[in-house]
Amino acid sequence: MDIVVNEELKAYIDPLTSEECEALERSILAEGCRDALVLWGDVLVDGHNRYGICRKHGLPFQTVQNTRFQSIEDVHLWMIDQHLGRRSISDFQRGVLALRKREIVAERRARIAAAPAEPAAQVPDVSTGRADTSAPFDTREALAKAARLSSNQVVLIEKIQKQAAPELVAAVKAGTISINAAAAVATLPADEQVAAAAAGKDELKQAAKRVREAKRKPRSDSTAKPQEAAAEPEATLASLQQRVAALTAENAALRQQVAGLQEQLQARAGDAHEVADLSAPF
């Protein structure tokens, strides 16, 4: 039979690196194509790299039909589950696949809820053929468990998907920058992200460092303000105490001056009486 290669399905999962492709080719040349290619009708679903290598070298291969697929969504979910079960993909790829699955499951459940009259009340589990009664991916914890990641990693990957420029995403996929650092760089304007990615690994690290330092500065300012506010009343109290002491000293000096003036007046009054007594007739 003629096998149809659907380019959308072929590109749905990130392609192998050149090193991985070479290793797969060496393995097939040495041992043959051991795993059967998975088909949906005549459409190739799984085994694009093996199919290409076998055709290149004229090697035989086996195929198997998955008769449980009813729609392209079923195919996508099956592809995602297959790759989430593999160890060779990176944490970032694992998170991206889990986020895709959440979107598909959410859309499917929304359609079912909008059409209650339909007999299918549950989402089919295309990997087993049974109805899927598990909870939807509506929490980060469920998503993280499916992807075998931490909840924080899922948050960062979702942030990168929403905000990162394609060049930055490519750098994460290539392992040039970590998920944590990429999430920081993704907060920069798109042109700055592109420039940092073009400059390479060191510049990406520096860009992430600048973002983190910029976030720390407002915190240090905010902690300083309460300290300044607490110190201000103390400074005001000390100033008032000094003012009271100065006024007290000034008041004491004025009292001394008043007492001295009173003594002078009393002395002058005594002299006047004496003069009056001397001038009086005998």
C-alpha cells in the first residue's frame, strides 16, 4: 500500500537532532527496522524517521493499523502520550506536549458539555479504547504529573510559550539556555530577546541576570522605606527634646536677668529713700 506522509503530523512533534537521526540510522542498518510503523488508514502516524531511513536504503519494515482513531484529535492525543512516555525528550518538550494535551482535552470536554444530547458522555481514551474518566488537566499539579515535571517548571514553560520570541524558544529547545533563565528573558521586549538569542549563550545568561537584578531593586527600596519611616519619628523626637532643652536653658537665663533687674531696682529705691531723708528739714 501507498503510505501518505502528512506534513502537519510529521511536524507535530519536534524532529530529532542530526545526532539522534544518525544514531537511529546506524541502529536500523545494523539491526533492521524492529518497530512497526503506526498507520491511520494510509496516513503515517508514528515512525516518520524510520520510514525515511528504510526508503533511503531500501530496507523492509512492518506496519500496524490503529483502528481506535476517530479524529485527528485522537491521533494528536496518542502521539502526545507516546512521546510523554519516552525518556529522550527534554523537560521543555515534555511541558509543551502536556500543555497541548490540556488544550485538546479542554476543547473536547467543552464541546461535549455544549451538546448534552449526544450519546457519548465521556472523552474516549485513544490509547486504551476505554472512556477517559480521569480529571481534566485543569490544575498545574495534574499537568506537572503528566509531564513528570514540577509545578514551577510547568508555569515557566507556559510563560515561555506565551511571551518568548521564536528565536528564544529555539534556544531553549537546543539547550542553549535553561527553562528558568529563558522565562526571565521572555519578559523583555521581543527585539531584545532576538538580539540576546543571536548573541549566543553568554549574552542570554547576562540578559537573564539583568532581568533578575532589576526585579530585586524595587524590593530593596520597599524594605528601606519602612526603615526610613520608622527612623523619622525618632529623629523628630530627638529634635523636640533638643528644642525643649534649649528653651529651658533660655528661660532660666531670662529668669536670672529678671532677678538681677529686680535687685537693681530695689537698690535704686533704697538710695532714693536715703536721699529723701537727708533733704528733709530737722
